[in-house]
Amino acid sequence: MVRRAIYPGSFDPPTLGHLDIIERAARQFDELIVGIGVNSDKPPFLDTQDRLSALRECTAGMAGVTVESFEGLLVEHARARGCQVIVRGLRAVSDFEYEFRVAMANRRLAPEIETLFLITRDEYSFLASSVVRDVARHGGNYQAFVPEAVGKLIAKKRL
Ligand code: ADP
């Protein structure tokens, strides 16, 4: 059986913290799908195509990693793609409450799919997409927080 997992998120924008989780998760599975969840309620910071192409560029050298976007319920998408595991990252205690609720709900919806948490690396424990967005909007230097491909995309944006 192929061990296949999905790492879902907004990745708006992708950060070095996300990339670290992708690298480490990819080592645990035959195939890892990085799934960009498309939420049409709010306008994104980077549009879906940009996030897709940047994440594809960053993961091009990683065996078994593919990047795609999806709409709708995560567990339905995970099922349709034959994933046994959902990977999420955990930073501080503050992540836990939200992640716990989502994982519980997902288990009710799809008991056959396991949620697996990877703990952040300490140097990325403060890093969130919202931090990058705020720094970029206020003209600060966000380059150390994001992969190069993402930095280039943000630089091209009119903020
Ligand atoms: P979402 O909107 O689904 O929470 P995010 O793109 O913000 O999507 O995050 C996707 C996943 O990556 C979440 O599980 C989040 O906790 C995790 N994550 C984000 N930043 C980091 C980081 N610096 N270290 C570890 N995990 C992280």
C-alpha cells in the first residue's frame, strides 16, 4: 500500500516554517500532497496560482511531493485522493486548541483518516503567514521568513 498524506493549509504566503514541515513530513510517507485550501470568502494576500507555483518551485527537488489546490471539505478531498493521514504543524499552545477541535471534527467525519502533528523547529516557532503579511505591508524585511521564490512574488506585489 502506498503511504500517502496531505498537508493542507492556506499557505498565504508559504513560509520557511511550512517548508520545514513539508520536508520532514515527506520523509515519513511515500507521497505527500501539499494542499492549498481555497477559501473564496476573503481575498488572499497571494493568489492561488502564485502560491501553487511558488510551492512547486520550492518542493521541486523533494521526492514524492506534489502541490495542488482544493475547494470544499478537507476530509472529502483527502478521501478522494486516497490519503490515510492529514499532516498539520504545531507551534505554541495557542495552536493546540484550534488544531484539536479541527482534528476531532475531522475524525468524526472521516474516522479512517488520522491527523498527525509535527512540532515546529524552534527557530520557526514564532513564524506565521500573518507575521509575513504584516511585515511586508509595513515595508519591513520579510525575506528571512520565506523561501526565495515566495520573497520574489511578494516583492512584485503592490502593497
Ligand atoms: P491554516 O489556515 O489552515 O491554518 P496555515 O497556512 O496558516 O493554514 O498553516 C498550515 C499548517 O502549518 C497549520 O497546521 C499550521 O499550524 C502549520 N504551521 C504554520 N506555520 C508553522 C511553523 N512556523 N512551524 C510549524 N508549523 C507551522
